[in-house]
Amino acid sequence: MEKFTKLSATAAPMPLVNIDTDMIIPKVFLKTIKRSGLGVNLFDEMRYDRQGNEIEDFVLNQPQYRDAQILVAGDNFGCGSSREHAPWALLDFGIRCVISTSFADIFYNNCFKNGILPIVVTPEEHAKLMDDAERGANAVISVDLEGQTITGPDGGQISFEVDAHKKHCLLNGLDDIGLTMEKAASIDSFEATAAQSRPWV
């Protein structure tokens, strides 16, 4: 998993509330178990019309937001079914950070396991960041995970909270497998001892 330390990137505004995982990646695209290739269908039903043409006024289709890596989203982002494909699609598109006032719990935890930093802010802070994001090409926001700060394009700074363990995992690029592999020496030692004491197993 790619480490997350600092990120300075364009932030796209998506003020809709209750964006669920089926809106993030519709169920028709859940046939794969690969983490790559889903970005093209991120927000598919909002990005494309029935003929497959881009809807021009959808935020991520607008030239100034096509390379956005930060999403400033409405309340309760990631609600609905617990599909891990949702953070996969965001990451494959290029989104590394989602900022909102609240997240669905399972989606929130899945983000950390896939290299995406979800940040919870107050409604007042959210309104300021949404205003920053609506500046288009000038909507560059900087996120510092180590310092736990968000810096807006005008230099204003916001502090955010994050669980210490989840922070450690993101800073070091550790998913569940990576965490297990950190204990590889202890696992090998245990297996060697077990093999000697119980050779019949």
C-alpha cells in the first residue's frame, strides 16, 4: 500500500449529502476482485449519460477538477453497503483524501486499509473548505498527516484528529497484510518452536 504523508493537490467540491457506495461505484461494476480499473466508473451514474457520454457539469468532468486528488464531500459520505470497491474506485481515479463532516463507519475504516485518508471536520471548517474547493484550478489544499493539518489556498490552517494506529498504518503504507508481516520474525520463531515441540502436527 502506498504511504500517505503529505499531499498538496486540487480539491473537488461535492456537497451532496448521503452519497452511498452504490453512487460511488454502482453494483454492476462489482464483478472484479482487482483493485485497479474501477476509476473510470467512479460515480458512473453521475459522470455519464445513458449513451456513455460525459455529463459536462459533473464536477470531476470539469477540466479544473479532472486531476483532483482531494474530495470535499457532503455529510455521511460512503453510507450504504459495505463494498470495498468504493475506496478502490476512488483510489484508482486518483483520490487520496476525502474530507467531510461524517462518514459511514465501514467505508471510513476501508479507506485507511486502502491508502486513502478520510478526514472529519466541523460544519464550520467544512463550509470553509468547500468554498476553497469551489475555486477551481486555484483550489489547491495541502494535507499533512504527520502534523494533522489542512492548509487552504489562502494559508488558513485547520487541525484534525485521527486515530494513532490508523495514522501509523497510513504513514508507513501498512494494510492488514503489511501489519502481519511486521511480525514475521515472531511468527517464524513461533512456528519453529511449535514444530519442535509438536513434530506430529
